Amino acid sequence: MSADTPRRIVVLRHAKADWPDVSDHERPLAERGRLDAPAAGRGLAQTGIDFDLVLCSTALRTRETWKLAVPELPKRPRTVYEERIYEATLGDLLALLNETPEDVDDLLLVGHNPGVHALADALAGRAEGDALPRMNRGGFPTTAFAVITFTGPWKTVEHGVGTLTGYWAPHA
């Protein structure tokens, strides 16, 4: 891959979760989340991105979101369940992206707010069309995702490096 080949990071927030009497890490999806997750998968498929790698939080609601979204994709990407995404700060998520292998061009990160919104907002130094105001107006609701394009090695991913090229939310 050359230094000017575009790469994409797609940041997906888990679908709507329920609030049963369990630990936060073990919260399952609510009924609405079980309906919205496949819709997010269809939205991801419509981007035309052929993901090389998916990094998914180990929390039950993110794993369930991914399990319901992935059948909608044309091909199942390699998935790594990463415990560091759960309760991650913006700095934690940037550090994780900096560890991405250089043979990965297109990455999907499935995580939680406020981290995923902060990550998408921080990476988007520029935006196409109305993607940025739409993303910020809605507060990055459950099952929303942002598509950020950048060039260069993963170890250089930092604030403002990318262009927000797309934003999708299930009820927008």
C-alpha cells in the first residue's frame, strides 16, 4: 500500500440496550436494538466498504449488535473482540487505532458512547456535505455510524487526520 492510498475507519455505536439487573458489561440489547442492528448492517453494506478488520467491544450489547449486523454484509470480516474498547476514552481509542496492522485498509470499530462520538468528531478534521452537522445534531444515537477516510499509516491516526465522508443513524 502506498502512503497516499485512502483508508477508512467506520465507528459504530452499539444498538439500544436494555436495563436489566445485571452488570453494565452484561446488558443485552432491547427489542428496538434487536431491530436496529440488522438495519445498521444494511447501512454498512450500502457503503460498499469491504472491511478487513472489525474491533468490537467485549460488552454483551456490542457483541449482540455485531452478531445481528454482520449477516447483512456481503462477506464476514475478521473480528477481534477487544476488551479495551469497553469504557474507553478518546485517548484509549486513538491508541488502539495506532496499533492497527498496516495490511488493514478498512476498519470497523464497534463501541460505546461517549467514546465513539468523541473519536469520530476528533478524527474528522474535514467533512463532506452535511455529514458533520448531522452527526453532531443527533448526539450519535445508538446504532449510528460514521465513516472517516484518511491517508497514511495507522500509527499516525490522530486528531483532525481524516475526512468525515458519511454518517448514518437508524431513525434520522
